[in-house]
Amino acid sequence: MGKRSFSTSMGIAITILLAGVVIQTTDQLELFGKNSYIPLLIGLIIIVVGTLFVLLLRRIVKTKEP
């Protein structure tokens, strides 16, 4: 079996999935009140930070390869 590299697309997809789950659970439980925008802001922050992390990790892995 060959060595599998880190997939950027999969990392971004998992980040978006995680953000969606967080938004749904906080909205369903009404943690911040009814019709609140705070879950959306939290989800957007998760997407931005997660995407930047995945892209940074990909860049680090690329520079270490011979």
C-alpha cells in the first residue's frame, strides 16, 4: 500500500460538516434565544478557522515532502 497524503477537500468538508452540526444543535436547543444570529456567527467562525487550519496544514505537509 502506498502512502496516502492529506486531502484538503476532505478537511474542508469535515470543517463545514462540523459547523453545520454546531449550528443545528445550538439552534435546536435555543441556547441563545429564539431567532438568534449567534449560532450562525459561531458556525462562520468555525468554518473560517477550520479552513485556514486545513490550508496551513496542507502547506506545511507540502514543504516537508522531498
